Amino acid sequence: MSGEIAPNYAIIHNMQKDLAILLRIGGTTGRNILAGILKRIKDRDNCTIRIASDANDFRRVASSASALIADTSADVATIQTAIACGKPVVLLNDWRIKEHPENLGHIRTDDGEIGFKAANYLLSLGKFRAFGYVPAHTDCKWSVKRGRAFQLRLRRNGCECSMFNSSESEDGALGTWLKGLPKPAAVFCAWDAVAADVAFAARKAKVKIPSQVVLLGVDNDETYCTSTSPQISSIEFDAENEGRMAAELMLKMLKSRKPGASRTICCGTAKRIVERESTRPPAPAAFLVERAMKFIYENATKGIDPGDVADNLGISRTLLDLRFRETGNTSVGRLILEHRLNALAALIAKTRYPLLRAISQCGFGSINHAKAVFKKRFGMTMREYRAHNSPR
């Protein structure tokens, strides 16, 4: 590479220039970026565009090209060779080259904006009991940034976010994670291909979208979004504008070693939410169940039963049970019992109340029943539980 001679930019400005491009155009984003490049570069720019089919083809055309535009599908060696030769290179969302030579430019998607927009949209749909994020299958910077921004925005609103571990390769892990989310839940995915995987995992795990989990992707790639049932809502971002900005930066770099503007450009790209079935606002059932759960939490130790919950909500017991089944929650009776047992366990551990008093105070009508369900739930008698958990 030391024998290569960097081109004279004053001469290149007036010469016919060959621009080599390699992008992933199998998906909507890559095709839109390419469209933006082609719309910006006109005949008057004196450029011939050569679109490579893969990394090997790009290596071939890059050797004779005047300039390069590429994403992470290009191999690093080809890019480094072009940079060493003094050719202008513009990379899209590719940070593998650590050096910052004057003939290297970057166009970067504002992944933080995308994460924030996803959180704002899901928060606007209503009150969810849980939020989740499913990253890309590989540890990509853009995926991490989207997840962090999503999580940060939710925390500002007092909500936590469960992050799925994408390195979990066990078959069914995604479905297990989805089943474990308190319902109703809202899940944001790094991009539409991941969202399609989540939709498939949800179907296998018998998690209902959108009544139990609403689902949002990124890219608005119709190949993925419309191939699932229900169809997936997605954030559409202005990839065409990224292509236009990449071409603009490339033309400036061809005209001068110092193009004047920054050679790292962050694009504010989130345009709109394309709504489909996967984010249909949670049915009234979800909010009715939330009201029921609040009443149970506040009154479980007062001896209430499922009929009391239905009366408080002004609905029939049959409708109450139906709404709980629709949202995938446990039964009303089981939920009341769970709260009573947790209250009884806390009372036994933290006080010296006689056991009969503790049982009565937690709303149990039968002492024997309380003893039986307590042992089944905690694996020991109440006396044993107190001995193991009382402060020393």
C-alpha cells in the first residue's frame, strides 16, 4: 500500500468519477438508502455509479473506483486499502475503523431518537404492567443504543424495562421470557426481523398479541411486518435521507480533502409509527383487570372472595373470570390467595403474633386450610418458616 499515490483532488473534481457502493439492499432500509444516494447524485456531478452485489464484488470494483460508500457488509480490508490510497470513503453505521483520516466520513442513524420514540409511543397506548426490549441477535452498537434509550425514557416515566438476553440460545427461551412478563406488557424490538421472531415465539408460547403483549419493530419492512399474524407495527425512519446525506458528504469529499462540514453526521431519522394490529391499544379487559388487581392487593387480607371483587367493579363474576382469562392472568381466587399467603409469611417472619392470630388477621376463614396452602406454597410449616426467617 505504501507505493500507492493519493489522487490529486483538484484534478478529480473535473474528471469522470467512479463511485462504488455496497449496501444490504435485501431489506427496505438498504433499498431506501440506495434510493437517496441515486436521487442526490445527478449527471452534472460527473459520477458513474457501480453497485456491488456482495463483498467480493465490492473488492473488485473498489480497486478502480474513485470513491466508496458502504455499510457493514463490506470487509474492513477493502475499506482500509481505499483509505490508504487516499480515496474518499463514506461509511453508514459502521464504526469498525478506529482511525479518523480526512478521507473517511460517517453517516450515523440516531438510534437514541428511535429508542425514545418507541418508548413515547408505547407509553401513549395506555398503562402496561411491564415493558421489554429484544435486541438484535448479534451485539450491534445500534441495537444496544436503541435499547438503552428505550430503557432510559421508560425510567424517566417511572417504568422499568426487562431486557431479553439475545445470547440465550435455548429453544423456547424467547417464549419463556414473554410468558414471564406481567400482562399486559409492551415489547420493543431492535428491528422488524426480531419482531417477527417475537411474534413467532409468542404464538408457540400461547402468548396473545396484542391482548397480552403489544409489539413494535423498526424499519417498516413490509416483508417482515405483514408476514406475521397479527401484522407488526413499526417505526419508519428516513433511510432515504441518510442516503442523500451520504452522497452529499461524498461529493464534498471528492471536491476537497477538507469538505468543511463535519465528516461524522448523525441523522435524526424517526419519521412516523406505522400502526398495524400488533399495537392495537389494550382492550378494556386489561384495564378492568388492573382495577381488580388493585382492589385485591388492598383488600386480600380482609376476607374478600372473587364475588366481592366483581361487585366492586360492578360486573358479573362470569365476566370477571372471562376478563382474567383474556389477559392471561391467574384466576381471581388464586390471586387473592397469593396475596394472603405473602402477607401471612411477612407477618410470621416480622412479628411474634400467635399463629392463629396471624392467620385470622390475613383473612383466612379456615385454620386448617391456611396451614395446608402455606406448607404447599413455602415448603415448610408456619413454625418452621418463622424459625428460618425471624430476625436473630
